Amino acid sequence: MPGRGRATAAVTAILHNAAVRGALIVGAPGIGKTALLGHIAQVLRPDFRFIRLAGSAASLLDVPFAALGPLLGDEVPPAPDTLPVEVLRATLRFLSGHAEPPVLLVDDAHELDPGSAGILAQLIGSGAVQALLAARPGNSLDPELVALQQDGQLERCELAPLTVPEVHDVVRHVLGGPVLPAAIRLLDRNSGGHPRNLLALLAESRRLNRLVEHNGNWLPNGRFPETSELLQDMLREDLQRLAPAEQETVYAVALAGPLRLRLLSRLAGGGHFERLQAGRLLEFDFEETDQGRDPDSDSDSDQDKDHTQNHHQAHRQDRAAAAEALAHFGPLVRLGPAYPAAAVRSIAPAGTRRELYGRFTQILVDEPELTPDSVGPSRWALDAQLPLSEKTLLATAQQANRGHDLALALRAATVIESPRLAPAAEVEIVRIYLRQGYAGRALARLSEVLANSTYPAVLRDAVLLGQEVVVRTGAGAEQLSQLLRNWDIALTRRILKPEDRRFDRLLHHHAMQLEGRFAESIPGLWRLAAEADAAQQYEDRQDPATEDVVLVAKTLLAEAALATGDRQTSTDIASAVLRQMEHEPDTGNVLQEGLALRLIRCLVQAGHLTGAAGHLERYETDRPESLVVFGGTTEFLHGWVELKQGRVRASLDRLLLAVDSLRMHDPHQLLGYSLGLAADAAAMLNEREIVLSCTNAFNEHLPHRMGSIHDRGDVHEAMPLTAQARIAAAGAATHGMTAAVQELTGLAARLAELGRVTEETEVHILLLRLGELDGLARLRDITAAPAGRENGLLHAFAQALLDKNADRILVLARDAADAGYPLLAAEAAAYGARYLAREGQRDGQREGRRDGQRARQRKAVRLVQQLRLQLPDVVTSQLNDSFATRELTYRERDVATLVAQGMRSRDIAARLGVSVRTVEGHIYRIYDKLHVRTRGELAAVVLSGTQPVEPAALAPRDALPAMQVGGG
């Protein structure tokens, strides 16, 4: 049963446990109790005989012992005055006809009539049957059945909502193909993990084309629905079981909630809250003061500790206020996860809505301090077409936006017309567009705000959002300069304040980076971040705009440090800012959604993989709504991490999903690099069709990106060059090593001109994969500064290769493996082993020294083989070639490949653009190096990946896999 593997295993274990007689499975409506009973009966049919009973049969028929019909066989159903002992004897006669005691499956056990429950309890207690009973919480179970549980004869099993992985199992089973994880998290959030809700919302998402199939992958296409007609019908049926006062309570919480208990008691009366809570319809939050993470937790740096100390006072004040509200007004009451508020609101009768709203407004007149801190009342009024002030509408739009209720935010913002408040409403509409992935629309709206508003807070928000829009559209330095000009014009309409210049400087430094002037922007960004940080500490009230200036400035600093090769500084800044965001989560801040992912990308590119993976997981957990736009980005980052960690197959699957998703929403212009990484991973796995597909897609869809790098050099626009490098390296097997090396060398030179040290390093790693050593000195030099573990390993590796120090290379291979870089480790080990093999072939040594040399070679080969075990399925052409063919030059390899394909010398000459005599000279040298005498023997070596047994000096090389560098 998809999604219920753990529950199935637990119940199966109970049935095989002779010490108990069965299980009581308890869960809210829609949690899947009935489906689980059916699945257990199907799976365990070879081991047990199952008989299904229904507790609801008794309540429907109002007949004593009606639920026991399947246990009476052909006997006449009991009359109303039949004694229980006679019914018990009849059931025992039926059961005696079977060798083994059956397992009774009792659905809705809480609805069993007393007579049926009593007989059932006796059958279970006597050992005549085993039983699996399913019941809803909050409903009275017959005392005799309760006694069995208390005595340990029935084991209680709470059926919890599905976890995210279990939701993935269910959705994948229904759709029959891979699903972007972002879609899984969105469906989990909207359904509360309840299978009934999940299946209804999944069907509605497909009907509305919010979940679409592309290349066999299922991807989100807009915000997922929170309700559907099917779900409403099921909830309506559930609520009809409640008393009228209980129904009113549920509707009140759905319409205006969450509500304080004191307000709810006045609105819907009391006396039934405990039953609704026990039935999982309502939840009471008694621990508001303990919500969120301790600001001291996980702070492992002085910078983090200083930051948390600066915010302790505000944190303590918030806790004190929450404690006071809890004491005076009671806990917050909200609907249980099985009852989505949007769906319950949609089925509330119109008369009930009007009556409850009348009571609600009167209560707030009497006790205004009970006014809920939520958008529920405003939505309620808008639904009833009641008038609201524009000030209230603006507050509603702002609060709904932060709560990701975009439909309500848009309803409230679009009806605001007064010149005083309209610009602020426009800012909220911009936020909505950004959350929907419509950055282009947002840009036009912001221009209007900057042209018309005179309010400082509105202008600051507009310029910060404008900077984010430029990032998401990839508009470049010219658009940012225009934004800066608009900002300067706006400042002429009001008295200039010192803090206004921070925004001016922020835009200026960002524009410098878009022009490729990364090193030049760094000093000013440091000063700006320090000034804004200091201002935050001394201000009585935290200014969100100033805090955002700090976050943007530090993000730009992390990107600039990475671009100029200072990986360690980039890692330190990115880690500190991400921890700050997580300690004080502002999940409603649309600006932080993009900043966090840019910082995580810095960590991945700098080689801080464990930290990046942890922050990425936290991001997806804390900000599921942002995955509508950033789902492809997060999947790309996961795939990049896994590629660098050597999990190439898993990486390729993720990257292909990311490619399809980024075609729909690509706010950070990562499609080109995602195609490059996917081609790279596919080449490692010898998936040539995927390599060709990614290459064609890259050439088709991103030609404008390839040209723009000559004019712009920001962190996003440099990606096409490194993507092109990945494509070139992946195509080496098809187009020849010589062409690939030439293209990569040119790209490395171009990145050096742009000052993009980290990206240049990546290209030099790809050159090493192909065996090109001419750039080793440059790789050594650009990785010389202390900049993190990966950078240090690369520097030491380049130096050891220049020194041809095989022993040092092998030590570095072990260090790389220990540090979590298996690809780099395998590459280093293969190079070290190859150098040892060359030494053994070249040196005329005494017998003793030869034995020692062979022992070192064997040890090196074993290390290579051990490291290769960490790279399953990685069988690129480099890894599959024999060691001997890798001793050839690039031109000799091309000639050997064409000979193996059966081409004649003159055809090879025409193909390569050289003379026939040159080709024959290459073939002569190939024969000599590979110790073959004919074209047939050469073809056998090239095509099979093996080599002749003679001479013996080459034997150790057979076991040496090629060096394989990947993952950037």
C-alpha cells in the first residue's frame, strides 16, 4: 500500500504475535483506516483467513447484533429478544467449521451496537478469533472492547498523517512517473498528509493543469488548489455527524480562525470543545511561547552569537506578550489537519455565515481586545460583500501576502484606489507577482510606484523589490541603472535621510557586479553591510527594509568573493546569513526566498556540500510555498550536490527533473547550467542519447545567454560559459578529445579575462578529466589562497601533478575520500597509479627495487578499485578505455578510434584535415605504444577496453580506471 509501509509492518507484526489478540487502529476521518484493513487482508491472505464486519451496519439498521451477520452463516438472524448467549453459540458454531481462528476486520468499531460489541469482545478474549478494529478518535468505544485494550489483548495503533516521503510514494503511484519534490511538499502542505484529502487535491490539481506532465515528469504549474468539490462533499458528510453547536464551532474557526478560546466560547458556546479536540477536528495551541527555535541553538561562531545577543531582548518581549495573551484569552484554536480551512469555509451554509458574523462583530464591539490577529475576519467580510476601510484592506493584503494567501491579498489590494494608499497596494501586487513567477509584470508596476509615491517605507520596499526583479529577469546592469535613476528621482520628492543613501549605494554596487567588476564592489559592500548592521543595533524598532539591505549586501558579498576565488570568505558569509534567516525565520519575506537560494548556491559552488544540503532541506521545509517558483532551482541544487558527492545516477535523475521544471520557472537563469551538468552526468554514465539531447537543448534555447557574457559578468550570466564547458567535456567521446580540449582551453582563458576564478577552476578540472595537463600551473596558482577544503585539495593535487609525485598524489586521494569528494579521490588515485606504472616501465631497477615498485603499484591499484566502488555505474569512455590507450596523445586517440571504426588512412586524413603520411606516422606510433601489429589488434584494444597479454610490463595498467573529475 503506497505510503503505509510502516503501518502495514506494525499491524503484520501484531498479527504474528501470539501474546496479543489483535489491534485497535485509531485515526481521524480520511486517514486511511479502511484502506489499510483492506490492504492487510490482501497482503496476508496466504497466512490468515479474514472476515470483514462493519460497525456502521448496526447504526444504519438499528437491529441488535446486525454487525455479526457474517459470523452467523446460514442461521436465521437473531430477533430483538434473542439472548446474547444464543448469538454467541451461533457464532462459535460457525467458527468451529474452520481449522484456524479467523481475523475479524471491524471498520467503524465505535459504531458497534452494545450487543455486537459484547459478543465480539468475548470471541477475542476467548481466543476464538483475532481482530483488527478501526475507530475514529473522540468517539466512545464499547467498555468491553476498551477493557481488552487495557488488558493488553488489543494493541493500540495510532494512524498518523503521511510523512513527506510517504506522500511521495502515494503521488508517484497514482501518477505513474517521477514527480518534482516541490510538488510533493505543496500537496503535503495542502492535504495535511491525510490520504483522503491528498487524493482529492491531487485529482483537482491535474484537472486544473496545476500539475502537468512533461517528458514523463510531473511538475507544478502554478499554485495548487486547497479545496475541490469532491473534498467538500466528503467534509460535508463528516460534519453532518456532529451536533449543530459543534458544526457552528467548526465553521467559526474556519471562517475567522485561528481564534482565541475566549472569543470562540462567546461566539459558538462551550461544552463541546473537548469532544471536537478528541475527534481531531480542533487543535489547541498551549505552547505558543515555545514556538520556533532557540536563538542560541546551533550558533557556532562569534558572529552568530553577537547577532543573537542583539535580538535577545526582542525575543524575550515576544515570548512575554504571547504568555500574557495565553493567560488572558486562552490558547489559539485552529482546525485539525484533516479539515482544510479553505474547504470547510466553502461548505459553510450562508445562513450560518451571516448569523456567526453578526455575533462576531458584536463581540468585538464589546471586547475589542479579542480582535483576531489574522486575515480571517477580513476575508469573511469580503465574502459577504461588506464594506471595509482601505486602511484595513491594505493591512489585509500585507498580512495575507506574508501568509501566502495570494488570492485574498490580490482581492484586497486591487480595490484600493486612494492616492495615499495605492502605491503601497501596488507593492503588495508586485510581491504577489513575484510569488507567482511573473517577474516581468512586477517590473512595470514598480516603475509606477517609484514615479508616484512619497512615502519612505513604500519607496524602500519598491527599490528592494526592484533589485530582486532585476535578478529574477536577468535584466542586467542597464535595467538596474534605470532603477537607480528612478530611485534618485523619487528622493527629490522628499527630504533625504542618511539611510536612504544605503539603498542608493546598494544598487550602485550591484550594478558594478552586473558589469563584472566584482573585486571593485567588495570594499563598498563591506562598509554598507557594517553600517546597516550597526544601525539595526541602535534603532529602537527593527526596520525590515534596513535588515533586508544587510541581507542583500551580504549576499552580493558572498557572490563576489566566490567569483574572485575566495571560497572560504564566501562560505563564511553565506553560512552566517543562512543561519540568521533560520534562527529568525521570516517565511513571508519574498525577498529572502531568492536570497537564501543564492547563498546556498554559493555553498555548493564553494564545495561546502554538507552545509549546503542541510540548508537546502531546511529551506524546503520552512518555505514550501516558494517552491511553486523555485522548485526547479532547489532540484538543480540537489542534483549539483549529489554530482559533486559522486552519486551520479541520482544526480542525473534530479537534474533532468530540474531541466523540465526550469523551462517553466527559471528565476535565477540556471537552465543552461542545469543542461550542462545533466550532460556531464549522462556522459559519466555513458548515456549518450541524454548527452545529445542536453547538448541540442543547450544550443537551441540559450544562444542569447552565450553572447551576453561578453557584456555582463554577474553570478548568473557566467553560468553559460561553465555550462558550455560541461557540454564540451561531455561531447569529447563523440567529437574527439582534441576538439574538446581546444574548446575548454578557450573557455578557461575567457573566464580568466573576466576574473571569474571559481568558474575558471571548474573548467580546469574538466581539462584534467580529459588528461590535459598544460593548465596545471594555472590551476595551482588560482587555488593557492586558503579558501576551503576542496580548494586546498585542488591546489595540492595540481602541485603534486606538476612534481609527478605519485606518493603525494595517492595521499591526496585518501584525503579527498575522507573529506567527502569521491570523484576527486578516484581521479587522484588513478593519476597516482598511472605515474607509478610509468616509473616501473621506465626504470631499469634491480630485482629488489622492482619487487618494491610492483608492490606500490598493486597498492595503488587496490586504492583505485576501492574508490571506484563508491562510484557505481560511472562508466564514461574515459573509465572504460584501457590504460594503454590513455598513454596516447589526443590526436593519436582520435586516429586509433577511427581505425577501430574501419576507416582507411586516406579517409582518416580527409576527416582530420591532415596528410595521409601524417596519419600513417600516428598509426606507427600507436602500434609501438600499444604493442600491436595489425589494425585488427588495434581495433580489439580500442573497442574492448582490454589489451594484449604481452608485454608483461603493461599488465598493471589494465586494472587502472581512468581519472574522472566531475561535479565542478
